Amino acid sequence: MNRKLTDIELYAVCEVIASCMGLHFPVERWAILDRNLASAAREFGFQNMGGFIQWLLSATLNKEQMEILAAHLTISETYFWREPQVFTALTDFILPELIRSKGKEKVEELATKSRLSGRERSIRIWSAGCSTGEEPYSIAIALHKTIKKIEDWNITILATDINPKALDKAEHGIYSTWSFRNSPSWLKSSYFHHKEDRQYEIIPEIKKMVTFTCLSLVEMSALSNASTMDIIFCRNVLMYFTNEWVNKISQNLFNSLSEEGWLIVSSCELSSNLFPQFTPVNFPGAVLYRKGKNGSVHSSPSISYETERIQPLSAEASAKVDLTPSTFTRHSLVAYAPKLQQRSGEGGSSTLHQPPTNVKPPEESITDKLFAIRLLADQGFLSESLSLCNKTIASDKLAPGLYFMRASILQEMGKSSEAIASLRQGIYINPDNVMGHFILGNLFIRMGNTKNSKRSFKNVLDLLNGSEDDDILPDSEGLSVKYIREIIHANMQTQQRNEKRNPYQT
């Protein structure tokens, strides 16, 4: 059972997994796949890997067998209130607007149907790829905090995942302190009962708001009434699927949303190429996608100037924008919004709003500058975002984050060599930036530069020496030290196999 699979076997297994489950395992993750398949073989009752692989390649897997396999192939890496800026956007902007909209619709209905009940006001949210439940329970908590008389609403939170073992834990609703890393202190104290052995159980009022179902995103047709979702969370999920399935799933998510519904993905999955049919809407520290009639965003929802809601730029508007770094504080981002609106008066009429002339703009920070640069990049204006990034670097040469942002833009533009140069500049300024070395190592792998990828990954491991496995790395979207170490060791094992096969590679 301990024998390693050959590259030919791993390639064949990857083809089967992609075909029946839509999951994608690139070469750099083959070492992890090898280990996980050995674990799956034991659960399926096989005594040796050869027999298991032969069966896997020839059998037609039923739903139960695919669920068992999925439990070993997918990673449950999540925690409560992950990416807090997203939940701030949800509680401060999106839900209040949705509640106003639903309330207005109900008044109009009551005018013609006097016997309607307030209980018919509904909000439907879907947490796709919910893992062990931290995300959907966080959504339920956000709703509970935001809606004063939540008992007057018909709330549906559907949570789905392909991993039945993760769902089993989610349905029990009992978590260790590890699930509360980086979450606000009030969340655990207000919505959980403390049990023995540092375990915490979600309170029944929140638990009953969520319905868990074992379902893969490749099976979305199995959902009934899927086209009425107001909000869909699909974070850190699409990265595991093949490109073909990502495109299909993106369209299915669009079809599953109601008009003006919201799609929420993780910050590392933001891409104008992945979601061309959606319109990106920028909030402080977060970018969310919105569906509108005919794929556009309406101007009717009224969000105040303080929310910094930025409408998508047209090519014409982009050409007229002053790209000097001094124009890009968050306070002055209104320069980018041709239709930025503010609710005025009780009637809710909208007027073009300009920044108050008597307010002094705050001093620019690196976060503000990065926010403005990402605003352009997220909406597909890569050349403009690169130009702004270069100009900002010229005025602030010692900010490593700017160099890492520039590398990300260059990488998306297909300019790998220039991206590497920018990463190296950022690392020169801050040699202890773990994620800078890690991204550089991954970029070298894609270019086939084994020697330099090894050097970059060794730098990461050296910097992590002494760190606890449970520590969360800064600027990593919640990735743990243990996860990064596993990825690096898997990459190195793959490289060693490739070197044995081709000793003359770079």
C-alpha cells in the first residue's frame, strides 16, 4: 500500500477525476493527490494501490462512491467570518439594500392583495462549497445581526458541498478554537455555547437557519428553484475545477441568481475573464459581482457615497481619468464613478453626488493606493492599472506591496519574466515576505525553472522555521503555515520525480 504511483497512473487518475467530478489536479499537487488516494484506497477496502487504481480507472462510480472519493480529495480549510471586509459589505450595504427592496415590493403587493402576510418576505442565500459549515453559519449570524425582526422573514440559507464528511461536521455545529481564528470575539461569545475540551456549539437559533445538502457544483441542475437566489457565496471553490467546468459553473451561477443578485467569490478568484457576464462592484477592501437585467447593473439601488460604490468604467471614461497617484485616495475615488448616487430624502430619489468641498481628503496610505490599482485591474483595465502602479511606485519606491501588485498584473497579462523581476524587487525591499517567495516559486515552476523554484521554496521554509502549523500567513487569504508547507513539499517531490526522468532539465 505504500508504493508511490507512477506519473502515468497519476495522469490517468486525474483524467478520470476531471471527467466524473470536474476537479483539477495540476502536476504540482500530484504528491498530495498520491497521499490522498492511498487514504481513499483503505476506505474502499483495497490492500494495494495497484488494485485500487485498476478499479478506479475501469469502474463507473456511483454517487456514494464519488462522495467517498471527494472526502479524500478536497481540502476543508475555512473559518468563521473569513475575509471580514466581505461580511462588512454584506451587513452594512448589501443586506440593508436588499431589505429595503423586499420591503418596497411587499408594500406594492399589499396594495393589491390585502391578505398577504409579512412572513412572505423572503431572502434566499446559497453557500456553495460550504465545507464544514463556518461560512453558512457566518452568513446566518450576519442576517441575525442585520434584520431586527428576523422572525417576520422567510430566510433560506442553502449550504452545499461535495464532501459528506465535512457536511456531517457542519450539521453537528460543534467547532474547536481553530475555527475562530481571525474572527471577531463577539461572534464566539454571542452565538456559541461553550462545551468541554475547548469546543463550541452553534446556538439553535442560528443552526436551524441553515440547510445542508451534499451536492457538487457540476450537479447544479439538481437544485430546484435555483434561479431565485438573492446572494451566492462561492469562495475558494472554483480553483479546484478544470477550466471547462469553471466556465460552465460561472454561467450556472449567473443563471441561479435573481435579477440584481450578488455573487461573492474569494479575492484570489477575482477575474474579469472568469465572470464576464457579471458587473464588479467595489466596496472598501472587497470586490463583489452583481447581476442585472441583460447582464447590467441597474442604477435604481441607492447606496450612499460613504459606501464608495464604484460603477464599472467604460473605455471612454477610463481614457479621461487622471492617473496621477495623488488622485487615488479612497475619499476621492468618486472621480471614477460616472453615476455614483446618493439617497436623498425620504422618497429615495437619486442625484449625482460630489465630495464635500469643505472636507480635507485624508492622507494617502499604501492600502488606498493598492485599492485604486486593484479597482482598475479587477474590471479588466490591466494596462491602466499597470500604468498607475508604475507611477505610484515612482513616488513610493519602498512599498513592497506595490511591487507584488504589479507582479500580479503582469502575470495576468502573460508577462511572466517582468512579473518575476517585480517580485524580486519587492522581496529585495522586504526579504522576510513569505508569500512573495512562495508566489515567485510557483511562477518559476510554471516556467519550468526548477533550480530557482527550489531556491524560492527553500527561502519560504527557512522563513517559516519556528512557526506553528496553525499560524495564518499575512496577505495569504487565511492560508495556514501547515498548508503552505504541504504545497511546497508536494512541489519538491514532483520536481524530484521529473529530475529522475529528465536529469538535464533546468
